[in-house]
Amino acid sequence: MTPAIRCHYDILGVPRDADERAIKLGYRKLALQFHPDRNFGDEDAGREFRLVQQAYECLSDISERKYYDQHRESILRGFKPGEEQDFDIDFIFDVIPFHFSGCYVGYGDGKGAFFAVYGEVFEQILKGERAGWVGEGNVDETEMSNAHLPKIFGNGSSDWKDVSNFYSSWGSFSSCLSFAWADKYDPREAESRFVRRRIDDENLKARKVARKERNDEIIALVTFVKRSDPRVKAAKEKSEKKKILMEKERKEKTARRREETTAAREAWLQEREAEMREAEKEDINAGRVRLADLDDSDDDYYGGGRKGRKGRKKKGKQKNRWSSDEEDEDDGANNETSDKITEEDANTNNQTEGKKTDALDALDALDDLSLAGDDELSESSFEEEPQPKIWKCEFCKKTFKSEAQFENHLNSKKHKEKFKKWQKNNS
């Protein structure tokens, strides 16, 4: 039967974090105790003395002690780099059996239930991480890369904030162990520095693979537990209800905003129409006329042109071209009324009738005289009193006394803008 391999720290009786002075003192004390000269013929003392020598040689060398700390668990089990590993590391908790729902009964808080089983699983995982961290020669557990992981899994009444923090922290699990037991080669057996460097590279790759496998196992377990956790299911249902409610409120708000926008637009249109009607009334009251309503023959609108007596009506029979049809009808009605009044006056007062008849005859005579000499009077009057020539701009509604002023106006920016606006409106 192969004797069990003892730890160098246990042989010297020093802690794992012992310094060089403590290791030397422990060695001297045990060396004197088990020295062959003092224990002549005692094989057990001789064997213990050799173990003390080996332990001191290993721990007194910095590089040897580092290698021993990293591979301590493997060495104690008789494992050597490059050999097939047929044993399990004690502090590596096996999580494979907990990847199915048959490992727990119900979702209560009692023994064997969901929360009790997985609370124990995560506790064992952290316990193994701490044991491996210390077993590799580390002392301060707060320096562990995963020391921040929550230690309490909780129960069915745990607050969702704690549950969410637990799964978010464990969902990115990364082991703090070195996985030195996964080394393929022993660097102490290297023949040269070049070979040692190659051995270190290969061992580093093997450690990365082992760490990744361990991390994937834990993350897969966390995913399975989270998917089965009733607290997560309840939170998802609550979140879905909240999303539905928020979506409903958003749609109602959008519809309400759309209605408000439509009402505001209608109100604005009505306001604009009222303003336009008011502006139109103001234009009518102020006597403004649109350019499109003007006639080319209406020269007197701008104050120009003097009509001769040819344009006047003769004996009230010729229409005034500035009057409208309604005015003509009013004139006819007035004439009929005046005729009636004249007949009544004629019946009541013959003297007044005679006077009016003489006055009308005199007016007719004057009209005949004016018509007979209309051409002579017109020519003589224009020759004697020449009227000033006026230049007018129908687009700007302005008149000018000279052609130079009119030409300057036609070249002005304001006139061109109004002309373009008129062209655009009539295109």
C-alpha cells in the first residue's frame, strides 16, 4: 500500500502563509529533533528527518514553493503533470447532478425543496472556491476575484431586488482558481529556458480550457435554476402586465394628442376664416378694390382723364357708365315718382305747371345748343386749357406727373415684386 503523501506545511508545522523566517525556525527545530545522530538506529526518526529536509528544500525556494502551492492538491494525490487524472479535486463541487428538476421536490422552503436544495448548492460552490484559493497559497479571501458573489440564495418571500442581483452576479461567474492541476508538463524537468517557456505556454492553455469548462458548468446551472425559479416567473408576468398597461396608456395618450391636434387645427382654420372675413369687410369699408376687378376703361379711378360733354346723358335718357344696374332701376323709379308728383301738381296748380314747363324747355334748348356745338366747345376748351398728362401704374395704384418718374418706378424693386405677385396669382 502506497503511503499517503503529506503536505510540506504540515511536516514543518507552519501555516500556509508562513514567511521565510518561520519556515527556517520550524525546520531547525524538527531537524534537531529527528537528526540521525540523536536517533541512531531509529528508522521512523530517519524517515521523518528526510521528509523535513524535502519540505524545507521545497518551501525555502521561491519558485519551488510557488509551484507546490499551485499543484498542492494534485501532488498530495500523487498526480503528476501529463498523466491521466483519475480523481476529483475535493474543493471542486460537482454541479452536474443539479441540472434537472428531479433533484428537488416542490417550491417550498422546507428540506429537499427548490430553495433549500439550490441554496446549499451555491453555498458549496463558494466554499470550494475559498478552499481552493487558500489551498493555492493565498490568505486573504477578500482578494478573490469572485468574492463579490451573493452568498444567500433566498426563499419564496425574498425581495425581487435581491433575487435579480443574485442572478445577475452569478450569471457572469468566473472561477478564482488557477487550475494548475490541469498542467500537461512539469516545468522543473525542462532542459533549457526555451523548453521551459514552451512548457509554460502549453500549461497556460490547458488551465484556460479547464477554467472555461468550470465557468460554463456554473453559468449553465445558474441559467437552469433561473428558468425554474417561481420568483422569476412571477416577475416576468408582472413585467408583461406592466408593459401591456403602459402600451395601452401610450395608445390612449397618442389618440388623445391626435384629437387635440385635430381640434386645434380646426379652431385655427375657423379663426383664420374669421380673420379673412373681417379683413375683407375692412377692405370693402375702406374702399379698396382688387386689381383684377378693375376695367382698363376706368381711367377716372386714378384721377386721370377728363370727359367731354359727349359722355353725359342727353335729357336723362343716356346711361351713366359708372352707374350699376341697381342705380338705373332706382333712377327709373325716381323718374316715375317725379312724373306722378308733376301730374298731381299740374292738377292742383296750373301756374306751377306752366313755370316748370318753361324751365324744362329752357334746359332742352341749352342741351341742344351744347350738343350742336359740342365739337367746337371741346376743341376750343382743350386748346385754351390743356390738361396735364398723367402716367399711372395699375399694379401699384400710383400716378406720376412725368415720364421720367414713371420709368424710375417701373425699374424699382417694389414694382417688380408686385408685378411678379400679380403674374403668379393670374397664372
